[in-house]
Amino acid sequence: GGPPCQGFSKIGRGKLDHLAQKNGACKFDPRNRLYRKFLAVLAWVRPKIFLLENVPGILSTGGTNVAEKICKGGEAAGYRVLCTALNAAWYGVPQTRERVFILGIRTDLDVTPSFPQPDHRAVLTPGHLSESDQAGARFRNRAFFHKMENPRTGPSAIGVEAALGDLPPFLDHLRDSEYKADRAKMRPLPYRGGRPTAYASLMRRWDETLVSNQVLDHYCRSTPRDFETFGLMRPGDKYPHAVAIAEKRYEKAKRLYQKGILSSRPRRKDFVPPYKLGAFEEKWWKLVPSLPSWTITAHLGKDCYSHIHYDAQKRAITMREAARLQSFPDAFVFSGGMGPCFRQIGNAVPPLLSFALAEHIRSLLRR
């Protein structure tokens, strides 16, 4: 299971405090207590194992380690329990997504819980794994937490270009001035020619039941003010870079108007995004082709500027690209419009990470 994370995540806490206009309001979100329902069902059903997933913020919410509370509750229900933080990039997902997992195995089975060993080496920036680096110290009972390490050897984590390179370019937003992001009107597209990477091949054919011969849901949001700014950004550029580029575009348009080349006076709001600098630089972020993506979030449907395509396509990522970065097979079909589909993608545990956990748990039960 995965109890709601809004009250535990840093972004969610900020939003809840803002809505309530009070610092610390997030601590009183009733969803923060839904883990108790999980424990109640656990004590009632008594399965052989349980696995719970949440954001790293669950290790410290208002000074409380909710993850340790869950560990204690699982132990009281008759389980051997272990908690850790895993990075999806370690398991072949092209995304440095960090999440906390709590695994419990019923004591009568006499099996010690553990987690699958990472097999991909990720280059992690200072912001990654910061929570889990301190997690052991946050547990009063240190036996509940096991820190997993980034591999020192083995293949490198899957980069964005290796994950998306076989998908066809999407340029409708540049060709059609009337372009709208309408899922019902989007036709399936063929894959690019050439030999796909091992990761792309897996996404095309996960197994006999999930085989894809065409690309579905490959379209982007319509954000005409910013297409040219996207194209001028370099991989790795964030919001301050985007604003600087947009300002230069605006100044250039003013000069062209003064010279009589443009017939109408340019307006700053048609070039420069309205958000303040210094608050959240990652609100815009252009993907780096050689590196895994950063975390795919559920709010991409409303604001996907945090994942701008790495090449000259001048757009944010499509739904299919977001699904690829989460390791959803291409044959997997999502429900609803763009917003609900992005939420389904962003709220999920990446399938490849789920698969690694499932295989490991099966091996434990076989013992």
C-alpha cells in the first residue's frame, strides 16, 4: 500500500501551509493518519508480507518519524519489519526518484526481511538521498532501518536519451498555430527507425501480454509563450536561465518593433513567465540527455515545465515520455484526459522498481 503522501512531501507541506495560511498546518492533515487504517487492515487480514511505500518526508514530519511508527505497528501486529530508502535509478529506471519502503514478514515464517541489491550506478546530486543519509539517526530503534548504498561498480543508470531516443519527434505544436492538447484527436505514431536501446526494447515488449507496435499518447501541452524559450535553453538549465532567455527575447522584439520590422508593439507578458525568481528554481528544468530524469511528479498535467525535452523539439515532455521515464511499458493504457493520465503516471511506483521488489520478496518467501 501507499498512504497519501501530500502531508509528508516537501511540496505538499508547502501547499497545505499556503492554503491554510499558517506554518505547520500540514501536520494536521487527516491524510497523515491514514497509515493507521493500513495497520488495522494488516492486523485483520494477516498476510504473509506487507510492503508500504511513501516519500522520504515520512521519516521526519513535524519532528515525528512516522515511518518508525509504522514499523512499530507492524511489529506489534506480528511482523519482522525493516525500512529503507531506494532510488529508482538503481533498478534500471531512467529517473533518480527516491522513496521509502517498509517491508514486513509475518514472524511465523521465520524469514528476515531485506531489500533487492541495486545493480545500476547513479551519479547523484547533493539533493538526492539527503533524507535517507540522516534516516538512521531519526530512528530510536536503529534496527528498523537499513541504509542501501549507491553501487560503486556495475552499469551506469539509464539516461534520458537512451530511454526516449526511439520515440518519434513531436512537432505539431510548432507546425500548427491552432494546436491544442486533445487526446481524442491524437493518432498513433510509428517508432523511429534504427535499433532501439535495451531499455527501449523492454518498454516496447515487456512480455507476451504487453507488446507495442506504435506510440500512443505522444503529445504535449500547448504553451506557446514558452516554446522558443525552451529551444534556447541548454540541458540542465532551470527557471532563472529561462527568465533570462525570455527577457532577451522580449528586448529583441522591442528593437525589431522600433525598427519597423514588427507591426505590433510586443508585450512583456507574451515572452516572460510571471513567477518570482528565487522561490523554486526547479519549476523549469531542461532534461540532460546523458543522465536519468529527476522525479516525475503527479502535477505534470498542470505544470510540466519541470521536465523540458532535451533536444530542439521546444516543448515539455509528452505523456508517453513521462510514462517511459517511469518505466511503464508502451502498451500500458492510461485513463482520462491529460491531467488524470499524468497523475496516474506520477503517483505510481515505477514498474521496474516494483518488479525488482516483487522478485526479491518471492525469493524470500521461497526460503
